[in-house]
Amino acid sequence: MTFRQKIFLSYVGIFLFFVLLMFPFASGLVTHVVRGAMEERVQDIIQAALASPTEEAMIRHLKDRKDTVFFRISLINDDGRVLYDSHAKRLIGPKFTPEYIVDHPEVLEAFEEGSGYHEDYSQLFGDRFAYFARAFDFKGKTFVLRTAFPFKYINELSHDFTWGFAGLITIVLLLFSIINWFTINYLSQPIQEILSAIIPYYEKRESTFPEIHLTKQKGADEFHKLAETFNALSKRIRSQIENLKQERKDKEVLLESLVEGVIAVDPDMNINYVNTQATKFLNLTEKELIGKPFAITQQSVCEELLSNCQQEDQVLTNSIQIQKLFIDLVASPKKDNTGAILVMQDKTNYHKLMEMRKDFIANASHELKTPITIIRGFAETLHDSPDLPKETFKEITDKIVRNSIRMTNLIKDLLMLSDIENIPISHLKACNLHAITTKCHQQLLDKHPDAQVFLAPEDSTPFDLIAEPHLLEMALFNLIENAAKYSTPPAHITITMESNDKGIEWIIRDRGLGIPEEDLEHIFDRFYTVDKAHSRKMGGSGLGLSIVKTIVEKHGGTVTIASTVGVGTTFTLFFPLLDIPLES
């Protein structure tokens, strides 16, 4: 029900209330008026009668005035006798007695209190009358003048007065209602405009609180202040919503950028947030997870951890393995028992590093143990047999020296790996790859004079690169020396340099023995050798290619290998163009 309808119905209710009160009010008012008129008329007659010299003259005066009296009149003395009645004696005839109306209530009341009023049905006239009596003194005696007025005239007056007054009130109320209707309609127009503007938001047909514009009225009244208040609140709400959206977006961007998987659940263990990394860990899509029970992930350890952290209200940790991934779990309860958050940290690389560390320690120990064992064995032989032949003595000492050199080279390579992994950026400077290639070429010819090395391009194109020149020289020499070692003499080696917008490539090709395909995956692992006997014979430590890979990766590059047994091997070293100031 609208505001205007409520006002209209209230006016109708008021009108009906007044109409219901009108009938008793009009009847009472008319009766009061008639009684007042009767009192006034009686007083006038009494005043005129008092001017009579005698009682008989007074009675004659009343008889002479009976035609001017429009209602019944009676005179009663203090002896209780009716001295005069304008109608009763004539109508009743011989049955009339002087005591006919002496005992009526109004007469008795007039003798006692000076005046009396009573309403009663008259058997004589067959109608209801209103009676009024007043006592007065005349010539030392008390008389009562009694009047009667037909009640039907009072009813007619009441009826006429009631409906006349009701008609007047109706007209006034109708005019007032019409005026008020238009006035309220005009004044409530701003409220209707405000409601029309905000109802779509209330009914969720609009997602934002609208701005309110009042069209028909202008000014600084309460409605405009209300509209301005709504607009200010709406602006503030929109601003807060935008801030919340931006904060949520920033948080989502932050969470999406994490390498950790993040999953949020409510107290009922239903998933209400999951980032991209977590979906990758679980091998499920966001659509498959959001709003679903956590049990859908089929990760009972995670589910139990989330449940326990909420029950115990503390951070809990655990770890799981999903396929080939090793994942550490951290479950934390949210405030006010609103759920929990699970963080999934991929520790696969860490586990790999730990495995590599174990393997490295085991391999290093083994590689060091072997020459030490050999040296110890030959040393004990020399100690126990000082009279060995000269040729045998020389052979044993040569083996001791060779294994000592091998052990020295192994320790040197291990220290070199550590140094490379911790080289500071300040050591980087502009390098000429062509000059480095030429220097390595010459060094190789010094050790392997029969090697055939071809450079492409043959001119002195600089191929400048920001790098650590000593390390680049070490990496290139290691590759071309391996190519010479593992090739049937004379070794055939080609070194090609190519550049583009992204970086520079060093390509080293040989026509050596080649590497079996099953060994290519591990060729850069530390201490890995395809032929251990041949490697020891050549004095290799098994760390050369690992050093090469570490050097290239330290410069942000990559190294790849392609090889065919009996055909040869190709190493490709790619170095990106680093944007680092030379002052660094």
C-alpha cells in the first residue's frame, strides 16, 4: 500500500468516525437547544404573568396568550392543584382533575429545586414529549409553570440538523481531501522518484546503488537533502566496493603469482578459493573445485590436516607425494572459525637437490677413495719391499704420481664448481667470443697438434657478450678437448658462432665416437661418464660437462647436446644478451 493510499484511507476513516458521532451529537445538541428555548420561553411567560395584579388575572393572562404559545403550558400552585392547562382539560373533558399532572417528575423537581426537565410518553396525546417546569413566587405563594414540547419536532430538528451538518462536513472533507491529495501527490513526488531509483537495486535487478536525480522540484528541502544523502552514501558505497574489488583483485593476482598452491575452505570443508598452482598440483580445474567438498580432491592427508587445524586452532604441517611431486603442506585456521587455508609448497627440486647431494657425496667419496686406495696400496708395497727391481719401482711410482695428479684434478674441479656457482656479477664484462675461440683453438693445438679445428665464420667478427671471459674459455676448451680425446686421430672439430636479436650461439661439432642415446639424459650429471675405464685412462674426473653446464647457466644460457654413436657429437651453447651496465 502506497503512502498516498494510506493517507486517503485515513481520511475515509476519519470521515466515517465523524459520521458515527454525528447522530448522538446532533440529537443531544438539538435537545439542548430545545430545552434552552423552553427555559427562555417559560421565563418570558413568567415575567409577563408576574405583572398581573391577582391570581385570577394571571390565569386570564395565560389563557389570552395560549394562541401565541406553540407548545403546551400548565400552571400549578403549591397546594398541588392544576390552575390552568392549555390542552388537557379540553381534551380530557369531565375526566380532568386538578391533581392530573401534579406528581410528574419535572413538577416535583421544580418545587424542590426550582426547575425540572423530563422526557416521557404522553398517553393523552399518544406521543413523546419533552417537559420543562420552573417554580416562581407570586403574592407570597409558589407556583410552577410547566411546558411541553412534542418530541417528534425535536427528532425532525435532529434529523435535519444531522444530515445538513453531515452534508456540510462531507463537502468540506471532500474538498479538503482533494486539495490534500494533490498537495501530497506533489510533495511525495520526490519520494516516488527516490523509490523508483532504488527499487531496482533492492530487487537485485541492478548490481550497483544508483545515483538519484530529482527532476520536478528544486531547492534545499528535506527531500533534496534526503536524495543528496542517498547519493553521498551511494558514492561512498561504490568507492568502498571498488576499493574492495581492487584489494581482492590485488590479492588474487598476488596469490596467482605464488609458486605455492593455495586452497581456502569454509567450516564445512567446502572449497571457496583455489589458485592456479593448486589446480596444477591436484590436476583439477578451478570449476571442478570451487563450491565442492574438499573430499573431491581425493587427498585424505590434506583433508585431515585442514580438519585438525580447525579443531586444534593452530598451524599444522605435513608432506605428501603426488605422482612425481614432493609437496610440503601448511594448514592454518582462519579467524573466528570461518574455515582454514592450505598452502602447498613444491619441494620436488629440493628433494632432487638432496638426492643429487647424496649422489654427489657418494660419487665424490668414491672418486677420491679410488686413487687414495691405489696410492696407499703401492706405498705399502714400496714400504714392505724396499729391494724391488728398478723397473718395478719406477712403474709403481709412476702410478702413484698419476693417481695423485688425478686426485688433485678432481679436487681442483670440485673447487672450481663451487667457485662458479658463487661467482659475483661484478666479474662480468664485455667479452670478444671470437678472440676466446681463437685462444682455445691455439691451446688445443698445443696439446693435440694433429687436431683439425675449423672456425666459422673465419673472419674476426667480434661477437661481443657480457660475461666472465675466463669461464667461457674454460667451457669451450673443455668441450673441444673432450672432442679431441674421444675422437680417432686426427680429431675433426668445427666451432661455429651465430648471433641474432636474442643472443649468441656457440656450436661445437666433432666426428668422434659419439654418445649412446640412453646416456644423453645424464651426460651433464656430476661424475657421470659413458666409459669409466676410458675416462680414468684419459685422466678425466667426470665433472667436465657438469662444469660446462654450470658456466652456461650462470650466464643465463642453455646447453644442449645431440649425438650419434660412430658419427659424432654436437654441443650448442646459447648465451642471451644480458642488459647489465659494465660498471656493475
